[in-house]
Amino acid sequence: MTNATSGLAIELTVQDISNVEADLVAIPVFEQDGFEDLAGLAAATGDEVTRAIASKEFKPKPFELFLTPAMAGIWRAKRIALVGVGPSDKFSMKRLRLAAAAAATAARQRRIDRIAFLARGGFAVAASVQAIAEGIVLGSFDAGRYKTTDHAGVAPCHAQVIAHAANSAAARDALARGMVLAESCNLARSLANEPGNVLTPRVFAERAGELTTAVGIDTELFDETRIGELKMGMLLGVARGSAEPPRLIVMRYAPDGAPETPVLGLVGKGITFDTGGISIKPADGMERMKDDMAGGAAVVCAMRAIGILKPRIKVIGVVPTTENMPGGRAIKPGDILTSASGKTVEVINTDAEGRLILGDALWYARELGATHVVDVATLTGACVVALGKTTSGLFGRPDSWVEAVRRAAEAAGDPVWHLPLVEEYLEQLRSEIADLSNSGGRPAGAITAALFLQEFAGPGPWVHLDIAGTAWSDDATPYQGKGPTGVAVRTLAELALSSSQWGLTGQERAEISDVAEADATG
Ligand code: BES
Ligand code: MN
Ligand code: ZN
């Protein structure tokens, strides 16, 4: 199967590792690994593996890498890479995914074209194959589009996942699913990487239209006139400071035979550049605010994945997109905006713009019939302070819906932490003259932002994911370069794919997956 966007082809092969033809064959290695399943490994590396492990040159800590040439005439591969995955009792799908990403990253940095990755570790074949395919595609992500020289690497073009078990339909489906999910994730990363002068709201909307209509999603792009007809005073208010007009991206997926309810509603913040507006941000680090549309990109690209993977559920995606600029017509602190829902908001801080555009979009998602809503936004610096750069904040109600989203995030490998919607803090959003103010000040800033959104989310199930800390990585790791992470794309797609299990308890889910496993093997 070939990656539709990067040209990377991945195939599933069931053969002895000695026969695998590749420039690099990567093997996950555990602490105290006995290599019982890899009797030929020592000889194939001229005992380099044995030596490197004995001398501790290579320690199988997570994602540590050891590369050595393969001896001619023993294995067909040219090089062998060991990828550490730590102790076997801590092994997980996430670790396997990241190990594959680390192998692909190493190959890209070394301009290696044909790679292979061995499925090891005792998980079900299909799940392993999916995780490895995801990792390989994620690790092949190339952020070098604007480099004309000194390119950081060239992504591999051919990859193999080597599995032990028969080449079952389930494993092949898993390969395709993993590729689509990771490829969609990479598309979101590319969008978030685009500078503000390239990815204006109009261009973002156009790209969203192309990406989603190509996979059968019904996408409409509302211009400022349509947005005005919907009376979205908060979206129009934020857009006033910019010479670029806003857009509202409305995506509908309604497959034949899908039940009338539930209808999943996905809402994403699409600020293509956040200067802060009149409450302008400091210059230091402001360039990062080009990724303030990462939540919107996650929704667009999750819709793309959904269009390809075709879950039997209706999904609606709504992405409001605008710049937040301090132009001569910009909104000013103290201005009052009237939202599409009718509620009035006093703008205390023009830099709290995300909640304004999302308030109108959340209301509209409900108008369109969404019963279960998730919004994703690079919303608050306070969330970065609270949870750091690896974990997104998760807010919502009721608990059953929070739990469904939490589980989807877990399966997708996007860490989240449930934070409380402390009712009393709504006081901080009180305005003397309007229904609400848009800023609750410094204390519990991530929570008051979520409480503001809740006022527009309607009474049904709703979850808010604050990805301010997780959308962008400041440090390169063995499995991920600096830059946009594509966080939440796989979570949202996974949520649509798992709709039959929403609302079930952990026990009920375990029983279903036991039955499914028995069906697959028996
Ligand atoms: N886009 C920012 C939040 C952000 C901060 C994202 C850091 C990524 C990294 C958001 O629009 C913002 O400016 N929020 C303000 C809200 C405040 C004025 C109430 C913030 O967090 O400071
Ligand atoms: Mn802001
Ligand atoms: Zn913002």
C-alpha cells in the first residue's frame, strides 16, 4: 500500500528475517533480551550485537539505537538497526509505535531508502502491524519544505513490516488503517508548519476543502457574508483586526446506513496567526503562533481519515478560521460582542480570542445536529504551565463521554489528563455589563477558558481538549523532530471508529474485545 501523500509504500511480509531485502532492517530489543526468536542475529552482524550489548555500547533503553552493517551472505539486508524498547513488562503499543518512528527517523536522517521493521513483543499481530505502520509514517514526516539546501533528510520510500503470523485480512486492514491515521496526522503537521503568510484563513479553508472532498466528505466554506448571516459576532469580532477575511469550514460525513444518532461533532480552533490583537503578545517567541490553528488542522485531518476509513457514524466538523491581528478596525478591550447563540461577551483581553471563535463554532455544531461534541484548541498558556509539553488538558461532561474520549486518546497514543470544570470559577468570567467576560485572569486559566466554552457547548455531551502544550515539540526526540506533532488527529479518528463502545464501562469493553479476538482467531 502506498502513502497517498508522501509516496511511501509499506508492505506486510511474512518471511524469515534473513531473507528480507532492505537497506536497513530494524529490530526492537528488550532489556535482557534473549533473542530466542532471532538465532541468526549474532552471526549476521559478525557478533557486533553481542559485543555492543556486553560492552554496554548499546543499552536497550527506550528508543536507543544501534546500527551495524549486516555480513554479506548471511542476511540479505544491508544494515541492521537495534531499537531499544526497555523492559518487556513495560512494553506497550505506544512503545512499539515510537520504536518504529525512531527507526524511520534514523533512516530519514541517513537518507536510507528501503527499511524493514520486525514485529516483536507478543501483542496481537493486527494491533502490532498498525502501530508499526503508524510509527514508520510518523517518523518519515518531513518538515523541510522550505529548505532549498542542506535538507535534514530524505524520507524512506519503501518499507516492510515483517510479521510472523499468516498474512491475514485483519493484519492487512490494520496496515492500511495505521497508514491512513499517521498520514492524516502528518498532513495536520504540514498545515501547522505553514507560515502565517502562506496559510491565511482563505488558504486554510481551501486546503481543508481539497483534503476532505477528495475522500468524499461534503465540505462547505462559508465566507464573511455567510458568517454574518449566521450572526457569529465573536468570530467576526476577532477577524476585524485583520486584512484577511475569516472563513468557517463546515464538513459533513454521513455514510449510507449510519444511525440517525449519535452524531459526532468535531470543532477545532483555526487561528492562522495569533498576535494577541490589541492586547498584543511580546515579540519573543511570537513566531510560534503560526500553529494556533493546530486544533483546526486536527479536525480537518481527522475528517479526512474518517472519510477514508468509513466508520458507520455521522460526523460533523466545524472549524472557524481567522487571524488575530491589531489592525485599525480591531476589537478593543471593553468592546462587547454578541455571539450567534445570543449571549453577549465583554472582551477584556483580545488575546483570549480562541474561546470567542470556538463559542460560535460550538453553538453551530449543535445547530447542525451534533449530539456528542469534542473541541480541540491551542487555547491557554495556563494549560502548558499545568501539564507541560507531553500531555493535553481534557475537560468535559458527562463522565461517560469524558471516559470515551480519554480511551480514544489512550489508544491513539495522545496523552491527556482530565482536569475539573470547577463551577465556582465561573465567577471569574463575570462581566459588569455583558453576560460573560472573555478572560478570567491568571488563576486556573485553563479551567476558566474551558468554563467559557461550556457556556456555548449546549447541554449534551461535550469534551474540550487544550493542546496548547502538545501541538508543538520544542525538542527533537529519537522518534519525533522539533515542530508540529499532529496531536489529536488520531484521537478524533479513533473516537469515530469506536462509536459502538461509547458509554460502555471498562468491563463491558473488555468482554467485547475478548469476543472479537476469539472471532478473529477462531
Ligand atoms: N494561542 C494562545 C494560547 C497559547 C499559548 C498557545 C502558548 C500555545 C502556546 C491563546 O490565544 C492565548 O493567547 N491565550 C491567553 C489567554 C489569556 C489572555 C486569558 C493566554 O493563555 O495567555
Ligand atoms: Mn491569543
Ligand atoms: Zn490563540
